[in-house]
Amino acid sequence: MSAPAVDPDRIRKELEAIVGPRRVSLRPVDLDTYARDMWPRLLFARRDGAPPPCLPNAVVWPENAREVATIVRAARSMGVPIIPYGGGSGVCGGVVPVRGGITLDMKRMQALRAVRGDELIADAEAGLSGERFERDLARRGFTFGNFPSSIYCSTVGGWVATRAAGQLSTKYGKVEDRVAGLTVVTGSGEIIDTDGPSRALGGPNWTQLVVGSEGTLGVITSARLRLSPAPQLRVFRGFEVGSVAAGVEAIRRVLQRGLRPAVVRLYDELDTFLNSMKPSGGHDDSERGHAYAPTPLPGEGALPVLPGAPPPDEDGPLRRLLALGRRGTRGLRKDALGAMLSRPRAVNGLVGAVAEKIARKGCRMIIGLEGARIRTEIEAALTFAELERAGAKDMGEEPGRAWLAHRYAVSYRMSPVFRDGAFVDTMEVAASWEQLLDLYHSVRAAIGRHAVVMAHFSHAYADGCSIYFTFAGHADDRAGSERLYDAIWRDGLEAATRVGGTISHHHGVGLLKAPYMFGEHREAMSVLIGLKKTLDPDDIMNPGKLGLGGSGGPA
Amino acid sequence: MSAELLVDLERAVGPDHVRVDAPTAWRVAPGAAAEIAEVIRIAGRHGAVVIPVGSAARAPKLRGVERPRLLVATHRLDQVIHLDETSLLCHVQAGVTGLGLEKVLAPRGMSIGDYPPSILGSTIGGLVAVRTPGKSSVRHGFFEDAVVGLSAVLADGRTIHTRLAPRRATGPDLARAMCGSEGTLGFITSVVLRIHHRPETRFLAAFALPTMDAAIAATYLALREEAAPAGLRILDGAEAEHWYGPGVVGADEALIVAATAGPTDLAACDRDLIASAVRAEGGREADTALAETWWKRRHSAEPWPGPPPSFQVTATPSKLRGAYHAVRGAVAAAGASSRCHVSRFDAAGAMLFVTFVAATGHDQVRAAAEAGARAAGGWLLGARARELDPYLTALRAALDPDGIMNPGALTG
């Protein structure tokens, strides 16, 4: 992971000759900032005040595709890597400069260049923030339909590069389903457009071969994205089912009848139980309030406009778990969380049993539909009826509204859980319906050996569904935390591969899942390596990601 | 050398399944994916080239290829390997035809889906390997979107199996490299397809519109309201007269025939959305029998009477009207007349099928039509993004350094 010997002055000079002195930085604070994304594993070092494992040699802010191409050609001649950087919200270390190099912050390329209502296509530059993109579209009566909880801190280019998914993906599809064409600066420094009527063009679909390449094949500088008319109607409803299996079956029936709700979420017993508890104590919620994304007002559009009350955060359920511990053993001290997380098997078992006993409610589901008024109304009625036929109990609108109100409640500060010596992360896997329960039980058991784990099912398709595991672990020191963290991912992903699932549904690969890419693709990796040689002959594009080798050329 | 090649081929697939097609060409019909891999390894050893021919009887032309040619047919790979009724997925060998698959699915209440019936005659492997327009469905998208995964043999004889999951974020979709590659990057041996329950209900409807423009506008009005018809076709006045006889609609009018399908309430909703859009554009309901005739013919084994359309062009939603008028105008200016229908609607646009009427000097008329369509922003069949050709060449060189995989394809 050591950077090659390159002369920083030469890099600075070359870059300044391209973009001028104001859009290049070699300042330590910038190099430190761009050394990582939101990958939780990198937070262990940060918590200890240790420096990042590797730094870029320089950060540059290009303003157009021509500048990007010139920078890539300069990097090629200097033999230094290029790392494209969007919002920095990735959770797999996809921007970590393992061989140093030039980090391209794309956020100065943020124009929404065109919105073609007659074609339902938008042309957006890669650095455009998701929030601004959707707000602009909403003003013009359209939506792209990708609403990840990171929408305030992720970019269009990042979405395309990682095959992202949003909360409404069951209706609108994942990002790769919505890309009509890309402008890409390849690793050889050429600008290519992959547009064209994919249905009429012979040869492979280059758009689909670049989407999801995580910067390893080139820098995506702009994208033509498919739009939908803004929804005229939105209906949300909560349901309860007796078990995970019953819920999965109900969702499958809805999707296979050709119905397309926008949101489908099924929480397993522990997730349901923790979600059903009142947000814990509230003792420090006010203090943390400003660190959250704003909450949508009732009746708002897809995105909230004004800050609202501080919502529970993404590790809220874990804090409630802690509160449960406090309640159970009066006067438990602050290290209760650590103590509980150090005995994951006991907690998984105990809480599972307690949840079942106390709640006796089974699993909660959130179903939401949106779209054109007339069709959505009919689809909603058919969906709810189908769920009831499958044994789900209608809980009315309130659970749906509650979810809607808090869905962007992501904390932008280091999670308090980390402060207390624990860690929390998420693992999103997917499989066909036939394998789905196997996937759930296998991965849950694999993670459960090491950490407290809960899950929800979301992003449903007619042929399968993704599962989103949230887990929390605890170790006494940084080395122990890293060991535990790595073991969780190793066992979890190997379990997913074993039962025939995929190791990532929408977070991407980055560094985190790179070691498992061969298990995922086997012989097909040679196709990916062929693409790498084709588009990045000198192996300078974002090295070490996607399992494409770290230093000496494609693996 | 030829003798050795023949011996190797006969050993690989059995003597009954190799025959000499020309002095340096053999027609090979492997019976298993492993046999295809073996044939490709044999080609590599003997410096022969591998040309997939699906179930086609005629051998493709090959310019400037002097090496021995193996014309590899897939008709013996005709098994439905696994039908996953829980996930609505079907794993089929490359040589299964659309019709063959429908015969397996129909008794179980399932179907490939509402694609144009023209796909039924092709093999699944061919449908996936060759990207041509006209394989689209408003309900399911482009045929390629139904491919969840596939197996293919690479030039070095290794077989790839792409992982099955409804969606993945594990790098580019590697199955997509094989889709549309016409056998140049890999030889597709089996495909896992999304399939569908047969619709609970189907409604048919026909509408008369004052103009072609109004008909296209009405269609997009309905699609914007999220109507998802199982099939929809717009016929101009001349085309309507050709199929249904005079007087169905006026010469300048247009006819829409549509089928909607799904749960009864939704199928009715979609039908009503189209009807409402038609009224908004000044149209009226026409005799449903017109749509029934269309649907019946569309799904009968025999082709529509008469020759296939002379000319096809695809256009994005905003370019359809312009392309229609440009082609019609160009054909008229070249001294001929034409009739046209528009169908195969999907998110990327639709296709115009133009038939020249009473045309002498067919080539000039066609050239005029092509020029007109291009000027109006339409895309002709067989178009390719040639500026990306160097990358395709490089990718082929990376995966197939000896150039044995269908070297004549995707080069023109």
C-alpha cells in the first residue's frame, strides 16, 4: 500500500498547468480528507487518532470532461493513479488511494445540463448532488426516482459508478436500470459517449459495461438518465405478518402479480421489535439534532425542504437495544452496550426470544406506492388486497407515515456507537426468491457468531429481493475491532456466495468486497479483466478496487 | 490437417453431428455445453474460426477469412434445464426457440411475456447474442433486460457462468458483454430468463385518430399516465386500408390497435387510460374486431400475409413524428408511395415499419427513405456506435487473441 516514488512538485506543476493553481491542492488537510470515504473500517484508526493508511498525492477539482481527459493523460505519462471522488458517502472504501495518485473531486462538475421532458431524459454532470438533482427535477415535474438515504451527500456520478439503489427502487429500478448513456474519460485519456438507441445498435451495450465500474475503467463525467413524471399520488401503509417467511411470501406474490409498489420493506423480528420501541430516553437527542439531514414535512414532496425535529438515527435501534439492557438491569453503566455486543450470540438469542415474547407481533412491513393518480390508486388497492390474502394484517397509514418522515435520518457525525468502542455496519445481499430464505438464515447465522444482527428485506423484484443486514460488534482495541470486523464480512459474504446470492446489491465492492470478487464471478472475472485492459491499458484507474489487483496490473 | 480437424470434431460431438459444408468449412452440431467448449478448443488448436449459426440453415458470409470455418449450430441444445416457478426464472439452453419455451411454459400458466411474437421463431441464444430492435415490450422492456444470467464459452475454452441475482453491484454486468456480442466475445450456451405468469385478463381495443401525429401523441399521453399495454400498434391510413380494406379510417387518419393485460382491474385501467388519451387527441373508439384480428394474426403461427416491410427505422419518442413524415415525404418525392405502422414501444422510443407501394427503382426509393429517416434523427437497422469500435477491437483481442471467435462479425 505504499505510494510509488513520484515527485509531488511535478504532479503539482502538471495539474496547475491544466486547471490553474486554485483547483489543485497538496495541503495535508485535503489529502487527509480525501484519503477515505464512510467505510466504517477506516473509522477504527480515526477513532484512535491514527493517520489514514494511504494518502493521495494531490487533489484536483476539474470543471469539464476535457480537463479530466488532460489530467488522465498527464497521470498516465507520470505513471500515477487516478481516483474519482464524488460525495465521499461510499461505505466500501472505493476511493481509498491504495497507490497514492491524483484524487479527482468531481463536485465542481455539477450542471444539470438538460432536462428533455419529451424524451424523459436528463443530462447531468457527474458531480451533481443527488438532492439538488431531484429538487431541480421536481420543480419541472419529473423525478429520477433514486432516493438513497445518502441523497444529501452522494452524487449522480457516484450512483452510476456503483450501481446504487434508492428507497423507491422497487418501482423506479436501480440506477443501472435508468441510464441511457454516459460520457466517460477512459484510462487512456479519451472521451467516449456510450449513447445511442441501445436497442438499435449492434455490439455489446457499453453503457452497461461501464455502469458499476467504480472508477476502475474510466471517469464518468456525465450521464443521460431516464426520468419519470413526478408522482401525483403517494400511498403508504404498514402491515404485520407472522414471520419473516410469511412476509417474504406476501411480497413475492405482490411482485409476481405484476404490481410495482415503490417501497417494500419487511423487518425481521429483532428489527421490528427495536423499531417498535419508543426512541430511547431522548437525553441527548437535542444536542445531536443539528447533525441530521432535515425531516420531510407532512405532505411534502420526495425531499424535505426545512429542518424538522431530530429523528432517531441509523443506529437508533442499537441505542434502544442499550436502553433495553438498562431497563432490564437497573443501574447498568455506560459500558452496557459494549458488554452486550461482546456476547452477540447470547444477545441474538435472548433478544430474539424477548422480542417475540414481548412484541408477539411478528414482523412489520412498510408498503408504499406512488405514481400517476389513476393507476396508482388501482395498484394500491390490488397490492393491499394481495397482502391481506397472504395473511398480512393492515396496520393503517401511521407506520408508513412514520417511516416516510424519518427516512433521511442519517447522522453525518461519527456514530456515538463508535465513540463507545463499538461499531456498526450494514451488509446488503440479494438472491432469487427460491434462495432468499436460505440467504437470510445463512448470512444471519454467519454474522451472528460475531455480532448482534438484525435485517430487513427491501428492493423487491419479480424474481428476487435484497436483504439488508445491520450488525453491531465490540472489541477492546483497534486491532481486535479490525479482526472482528473482517471476520464478520468474511463469514457473511462467504455464506451469501455459498447459497447462491450476490455479495452486493447496491453498496458496491470497493476495497471491502474486493477479496470476494473471484468467489462471486469465478471464470467471468476474465471478462472484467479484459474490460480493464481495454479501457485502462496502463492500470492507473482507481487501483485495488473490484478485485482487479492492487499494484502490478490487473490481477 | 483437415483430416485431423475432422477426426477431432467427430470425437468431440460424434460423427453424426459433423458434416462437410465446403472444402474448408464444417457444420458442427454439439449436443452439450461441454461439447461446444471442446469444439472451441479444437478450433484454437487448428487455427479454425468458430461461427455460431443458431438454427439457421444458411452459413453467414465471411469476408477475407481464409482459415477453416466451424459453423456451430445450437439446435441440439434444446433443453429447458430448470424452471424456477418460485422466482419466475427459466434456465434454458441456447438452442431452445421462443416457441419451444412457450410450449413448456404455457401448460404451467406461464409465458416468456408480452414480446412481439416474431421472437418466437428465434433461438434464445440468438435473441440474446444479436442485438436488433423489435424485441421490446412496454411491460417488460428490451429482451436483454430479461436476461438474469448466462453461461458462455470463451475463446480459450473456459466457460463463464454469471451469478444469478435480481440485481447486483459487483462491477459491470458481465452478462451484458456477451449480449449483443454476436459470438465474438463468447459463445452463449445457456441463458437464465425472467418469465411471467400468464395474464389473468386481456382486453383489446381499437381507436381512430384524426392524424398520425395525434395517434403518436395519444400513445405517449397514455404511457405518461403509466399505461403498460401488452401490445400497441399505430397504423397510418394506407396501412389500415391494406390490412382491413377501405373505409376503416380515412386516408389521413390513423388507427390504434391495443391489447392490455394483467390483473383485471389494471388491464381495464390501462385500456381506459388509452381510450381517454385518444379522446383528448380528438379520436374516437373504433370496432374492437379490428384489434381482435390484429391480435389473432399476431399470435397465429403463420406470418402476416404479404412480404415483410421494406424498411424499418427506430426513433426516440420526440423524433417519431418527424421520422414518419420525413420517410413518407422522401418516398413520395422519389415517385413511390408508402404505408407505415409504428410499434415496439419502450422507454427508448419505438419502431417504424414502412412498406413501399408500387415502387419501381426500389433501391433509389430505399436510399431516399434512409436519407430522410437519418435527417430526421431516426436510426436504421444494423447501426453501430462506430467510434467505440477501437474499444470493441481491443476487448476482442484481450479475450480472443487468436481471433477465432466469429471474426467476420461486428466489423463492417
